[in-house]
Amino acid sequence: MGENSHEPDEVAPTTGVNDHAWEREHRHPTPEQARAIGYRRRDAEAKLEQHQQEAKEKAETAEEKER
């Protein structure tokens, strides 16, 4: 290419296939989607907390039995 090439210095990465899908996937969630995400996150955090507590209690019980 010669001096007449007017390509921008920085170009968004493209795959050549369904580039519009990348844009659609990276938009901000709607308010309804954000609420659903929040509910799932809080539920997952509560389940993790419960699982960790149960594991801690199980470990403490096993330790007491060894004595």
C-alpha cells in the first residue's frame, strides 16, 4: 500500500463473522435483566455461605471425633 492508504491507527477487533453479535452481547443489561442478575447473585452468595458454614461445622465435628 502506498501513501494514499487512509487506515485508522486503532481498529476494533473484528472476526468478520457476526461482528454485530459482539455489540449486542456487550450492551448494558435492561433493568429487568439487572434485577434478575442481582437475585441470582444474592442467591448464589447465600448458598455459598451456607455451604461454607456446613463444611466448617463438618470439619469441626471430625476434629472433635479424632480427640
